Amino acid sequence: MLAPSPWTTPHPSPPPAYISSPPPAFPPQEDLVPTVASLSDIYSATDIPHQSVRWSSLQERFRALYDRDISFVARTPGRVNLIGEHIDYSWFPVLPMAIPHDVLVAVAIIPSTDPASDGRIILSNVQAVKYPTRVFSTDDFTDPFFAIPTSQHIDWSAYFLAGLKGALTFSRLCATDASPLPTMRILVDGEVPTCAGLSASSALVCSSLLAVLSTITTPIIEKSFLVNSAVISERALGVNSGGMDQAASVFAVRDHALLIDFRPLVSAKPVRVLDTVPRLCFVVANSLVSVSNRTETGPDRYNIRFVETTLAAEILAREYSVGRLEIRDGFGGTLRGFYDKICERNGWTMGDRESEERAVKEVVVKIRQTFSKDKYSLDEIAKMLGISTEDMLRKYTTRFPIRAKYLNLRDRAEHVIEESFRCKCFSSLLASLTTNLRALSASESTPYFDALGELMNASQQSGSSKFECSCPEINELCRIAQKYGASGSRITGTGWGGCIISLVRADRVNDVIDGLKREYYASRHPEISQINDVVFPITPANGAVLSKVNGFQL
């Protein structure tokens, strides 16, 4: 199933079939989190041998730890973003895909009639030394609005608690038959690298949310509901997540990327990426520069970027008198809101490439005219908004705190607008590529790979120079990958370290990986023994699933 080109005029989605009259019992199957019966329903054939050993080990460790069998497993994958970095919280579409690396949350529900029922939730991790066991009382969660303990260094269990909090909150608000929180035994097994920017934390929140929702409500859960609940759940940790990570983990389809839009509601359109000749491949390389958790570094990095883009949108809307912007989650307007209003005012047709390319250039001109320098003090920004500094700080820097005396509004806004256009071009080209490449020879297909690669390289350059979310190690990895045959390379994830993603023809994958091993890892990290854990090819994986372990085929 191919995504429609982004250059077609968007239309409002029709109402889901399940709210028509008379309503069927359940929403359409494609919007339900599937309950699977075998590993082949989750993983590709190449991944099954490893996953069979892993899942068998999970069951054995669970029995040894808790003296009982697993009731079910909630599983969600990590993700890698192909293009569209730091634009989701401005409501522009992005193009991620799920990776085979995932988080498993294995659960045993202990009924009140069982002698082992003690009103406790015991949360353990396969990596017990790194992630110690935590024990909670169900009595601590009678109020769904409980506070999650946070500090400078956030405990791993906070991500489970964020999912638990979200499940309790939304079950009380949306379900009339929600059960009390039972005694539970939980074992987590995560394979998503936690320091690589591949969304390990969001995967754990999604899996935990899915696990608890399935425990206290029903295993029939809508993907769209799970995504929106997970986004809000993660914000309980103090990070204003844009929604890309959660949508990619839940909606993902094997062999496809996802064009994820956030307006008017979160939606995902699969774009096939593997049905090409020569085969289009992706390689992930971990810089091994640790990406500190967004909850910990948000005030210095992630939250600042969110505040900068929001303030830029509000000031631009005021400067060009476009009217009040739609408010995102009670916080502020977005650059997409400003962009759409400018396009509407000038009659620029969204869906026509030439018209939208002109619109992007004109909006960038307006950004440069409004922000003549790259740094503004907080007092200067308040003056541009027409409010006091105290009011500005109270409105924009308390819900998601920042630590900064100066903000860069011009370069951040430019990156967002230009990156949104690159994402549209990339997804449109990718959608047409899987149709056109079938009939092309290797030499004839080169322009397609070059065009996709140029967009990724431009994205990396903008992320490094304008959004300032890269680092020297990431830039070096990109240079090396391109030297050995990658068509394009860019940072993926939150930034300031983590991973790059490279687009590579199948016949150059080994060259790129070998080049990275020699020129980056051998010199910078000769101590690494498991080199294939830090640089590896990936294929798009399936999204969130529930698995009833009884009768499950390994």
C-alpha cells in the first residue's frame, strides 16, 4: 500500500466506519493493536532465529523469578527517523519507520483469589544490574493523577510509571468498566539501544501503557488511542513530546516507512521502501556519544528548541497579522499554523509542488525580515510579543522549563520550514520510486538515489548549522558513510549524539559498514567487541502488538 503523494490536495478524513449508524461492535481491524500468535506475525524471517531464543529465555527467566507463567507480552519497537527532524512538535509531517529492536513487557496478572495476591507490582528487568527491581503498592495508584518522582537522574521505572499513569487516567476517563489495578508481576526486556536516539524511552512508555490498559480494560485497543495516550503519558516526565516516536512505534508496518501527520489528528500513511531494484537499504551507526535522556537535558536542549519554535511562530503571527494561531496542547501556536495562514492569505495551493516551493521561500524571507539576528534576550522576545518578561516566562518557560538567557528564533524557524519541505519531497519521491525503479537498470536508478541522498544531506547540514542538534562525531560518521558509498546520511533522533541513518544501495552496504568500522570505530572505540551492535543494516519493522504467550509459536 503506497502513500498518496504529498503534492495532492489534502482532504478531511471521512469519519471512521465504527461511528456510523448502526455501529459495529469494534473499530476497523487496521486500527486495532493486533494480538498475535507467532513470532512470524511480528518479525521478519531473518530475525526469527534470534527472537525465538530471546522469547524462550524471557519465559524461562519469568518462571524462575516469579514462579509462574507469563499472562501476556506487550511489545513495541524503537524507531529511526528517515527525515523530518524536530518538526513534529511544530505539527509538520515526518517520515520515520520502526526498527526490529523492541521492548517487551511481560506480565502476569495475579487474581485476588490467588494466595500470592499481595497488592504489589513488582517491576524487574532482564538487565537487572543496570536496571534494579522496583516494587510498588497498588494502593499508591488509587488516584490516577499521582506524581512521578523525578530528579536530575531519572530512574528507569519512571517510564513504566508514566505508562501506568496514562493507563489509569484514560481508563477512568474513557472506560466505564475499568477494573481495579491488580497484583502484577512484570519483567522487561529491551533491545533498543538506550543511548542512541532510537526512542527506547518512548518504546518503554508505549509498552507499559499497552500492558496496563490490557490489564484493567480490554485487549481490544485502538492504535490511535494508544498513540495519543502515550504522547500525553510521556509528557508527565516533563518533556513536550511531539508524537512522532509514539506514532512510529504503534502504527508501523513491516517493509514500510510512515508519513505521519499531526493535523487534524495523528494519522500514518505507509510508504513502501523495500520493493525496489536495486534494493534500497538503510544503515544505522551509533556515534557512542551518549544522548542524555530528554527529561534530564530538556531544559538545556530539547525544551529550548520547542520554546524557540513556539515563540517564533507567535511573533511571526503578530508581525504579519495573520490572526490567532491554533494552540497546540494549551501551550502556544506552531510554525505550521503560521505557514498555513500565510499560504491561505496568498492563495498558494498546498498540493502543488511549484506553489509550495515558492511558499517555503517566501516564508523563509519573512522569517529573516522579522528576526535580523540569531540571538535575542528574553526581554527582547517579550517586547516583540507585546507582553512583560514575567508574563512571557510564566507562559512559555514553566510547563517545560528551560535554562537559557538568549534564544535563537531565526535559525530554528528556518530549519523547521525548510525541513518540512524536504520531508514532503522525500516521501513523494520514495512513493514514486518503489513504482518506477522496477523498470530501471542500476545506472538509470542512480538519480533517484542521488536525489533522496541530497535531501538527507541537506537535512543534516541544516540540523547541524541552523538547529544545532548535531555534534562533531555525528558529522564525522556522516562524512565517512558518504565516502564509502552512502547516497545520504543524517542524524536521527533527538540529537546531540546518538545515531545516524544512511541510505545505501544494496551493493554498497558492506562497503559503508566496513568503512565506518575502520575509520570511526577502530580509531575512536577499539575496545568494542560487539561491533555489529553499533553499526548495522536495518529494515522497517512491525509496530505494537499484544501476545498471549499460551499457545504462542516460537
